[in-house]
Amino acid sequence: MGNFKELLPKINTFVFDIDGVLSDGSILVTENGGQLRTMSTRDGVAITMALKKGYNMAIISGGNDQSVIHRLKYLGIQDIFIGVKDKIAVLNAYFADKGVAAENVLYMGDDIPDYHAMLACGVKTCPKNAVIEIKNIADYISDKDGGQGCVRDIIEQVMRCNGDWFKP
């Protein structure tokens, strides 16, 4: 890993996985088959701040649980793709739809299904507890685990670098 902070000024788009990034990767299954996840409220604050400053944000997940959509929409995220089998195809369609260049995109993933999508983006990041294959290609490994502030960590770094972070 070189100095990844040199890559941050050009970032205008964030792409995040859900399980293992926005959540800790654990799923509590209820007796009626529902699935429960926990997400960091601090990640949520950073997401909302980035959206208000005009950053693009997309969620691309192989999981297909509809319950997480409510939380993501509450935060203001509109581009939510779940049940995705081919993350590269969805990512490329998103780039075309938004007119975004890959070099301006920061992707945070944690596991093998994120591997190729991460390689297609300008900045590749992951939580501290990502699998080794993802850590090996990451430009930056957060000191926070998935669901425990890794999203806040990277959004804050990009926004601070661009002078967009909170000013009291």
C-alpha cells in the first residue's frame, strides 16, 4: 500500500457492501425467518453528511434481505442494489447511469464477492476484519471492523481531505 491519502481528493462516489461492511456480518434469524443485523449509528451520521455535501453513494450487496433497505433509505441512500450476483455488471451500469469515472470511486468490501468490483474502482478499502484476499488488494485497511465504524472512518477521511467535513 502506498500513500492512499493521495488518492482521496478525486473521490466523489462511495460504494459499500452491506454484510461485513455496514454490518458486522452477523445475522440473527428470528423464528419466523426474519433476519436482523446491527449497523453503526456513527456510520449513519457520516453517510448522511456525505450525501448532504453531494457525494454519490451506492450499496451493492449479494444479500437479499429487504429489511436493510428501510435503514439505508432513512439515511438518504437511493442507489441500493441487493441480491446482486454480478457486482461488476451492476457497478458498470451505475458508473454509466451516474456518469462517474471508476477512478473517482471508493469501494469498501470485505469478502470474496467484492474482489473484482473493488479492482474496478479507483480506491479499494476494507474493514479491519476483512478476509485476507481483500486485504491483499486494498489501498487502505480501516482500523475499525465491519459494522463498527469502518464506513465512518473512510467517509470522514475523504471529506476531511476535500474540506467537506463538519466545521464547528
